[in-house]
Amino acid sequence: MDFTTILPIAIFGGITIAAWAIMSAFGGEDTRATERLEEFKNPLLRDKKNQKKGLAAAIDKAAPALSKALGNKSELEQNELQVRLANAGYNNPQAATLYLALKTLMLIGGASLGAAYGLTFYGLDQSGLTAIALAGGIAFYIPEIGLWWQVRTRKEAIFLSLPDVLDLLVVCVEAGLGLDAGMRRVSEELKDTAPEICDEIALCNLQLQMGRNRREVLHDLGVRTGVDDVRALVAILIQADRFGSSIAQALRVQSDSMRVKRRQIAEEKAQKTSVQMLFPMVIFIFPGIFVVLVGPAAIKMIDQMLNK
């Protein structure tokens, strides 16, 4: 059998294995009632209920080995990667390992697809090796692009929803609630409209309940979000807590300044619109107008020149 005959069979087998893995990961879960009945029948299952099954367990076992190829980094680089993952909303301690394992898998998968394409159409020459390297490089950087997009989208969502969160927090504090109780109330009330910032506030509440220092919790909030306005808010809250000043007044001032900043950003975008519309007009609209206005005169001039 030649390579062109083996390639469709290999592609079909890969698609079948991937479909089976997805179905086993998402379609074979039992309900909580069934799990409790099984635990009642067999008490040994109670010790294993926290263990992952199926594809998730296989990924957890394979992730450390796959991430070793990219895991030889300095402590500063590891901290930067963890901060980027936290900015994207991944606060799991194993997020960095899974991310590096995903990049390794994407590199292997992209190189395999590039090898299949290059060896099929070009053979084992420079063009085939170029296809392997190009496909592997593109697949390797796809997780980087996805992570960058998630960080950008999440930061923008937090920035846009933060003034509303601050207004509700001001109302809660002025109504007599403490800062911890106000944050808990805000995370419960706005979890549907602002899930990103509410998840971070809920994590802060959990850390405060576990006994962590408030200053450390607020500082970690600013680091996890990665938004400059949240960092400024955290600095104000830490300063107010240290010197005993009014937290409600500090929150109100910060909310007003953020709304002014949002208004300035909207005005800046409105001023840029006229300049940004110039290029589509020149490329798409002016050629059509030029043809309509100058076309008939040009046709008449050509006819007159031919008649002479």
C-alpha cells in the first residue's frame, strides 16, 4: 500500500478516535442521585468520587509529561504565564501545565498534518519539510493567540462593568454593610450581567473567609484582573483601610473618574471615525463614482478618436 492509500484511512481513524473521546468525556456522566446510590451500595466508591474519569483523567496524567518539553523556564517566566492565565480567567494551579501540554499537542498535531500534506503533494524534499515546519509553527502559536484574545476580551468586559459594580458597592456600604458583606452582595446581584468581575469578587470573598489578609486579597484581585482601573481601585481600598478613611467616599470618587474615562474613550473613538471612514471611501466608493461620472465622456472620446 502506498502513502496515498494509507492517508485517508489514517484520517478516518483519527476522526473516529477524536469523536469517541469527546463522546466519552461529555456523554457518559451519571447524575448525582445515581452516584449517591452507587456510593451507598459500595462504600469504597466514596474515596474515589473526587477522582477524574475518562478523558479528563488521561489529560491530567499526560499533561505533566507533555509540558516538560516547554516547562524548562525561569521562575519569572512561569509567574508571567500564570498571571496571563489568571487574566484570562484560569485560576487553576494546574492551568500552566495544561496550557504548555496543549501547546505541545498542537505542535505535534500541526506537524503531523503538515507532514501528511507535504509528503503527499511534494514528497521528502525542501517543500515538504517547509510545509511541516510551517504547519507546526502555526499550530504551536494558536494557543497563544487564543489566550491573548481571551485576556483582551475579559479585560474589556471587566473595564466596562466596573462602574456599575462600584455604584452598587457604594450603595451597599452607605446602607450600613461592611466592605466584605458589600462585596458578597455585589457578587450575588450582578453575577448574570457582569460574570467576570463578580467571579473575581466571589473569589476574594472566599479567600477572606479562609482567613487571608484583606490587603493581600485585594492586591491579588488587581493582579488577576490585569485592569489598570481595578489596580487603582485596589490601591484606594488598601489606603482607606490602612488610614481609616471613608471607603464609600473613595468608591464614589473612583466610580465618577471611571465614568469620565469611559466618556472620554467614547469621544475619542467618535473623533477617529471620520478618519477611519476615509480609507473605505477612497477604496470602494470613489472608483465607482469616477466610473459613473467619467465613463460616458471617456467612451465618447474614444468613439470620436476611432471615427477620425
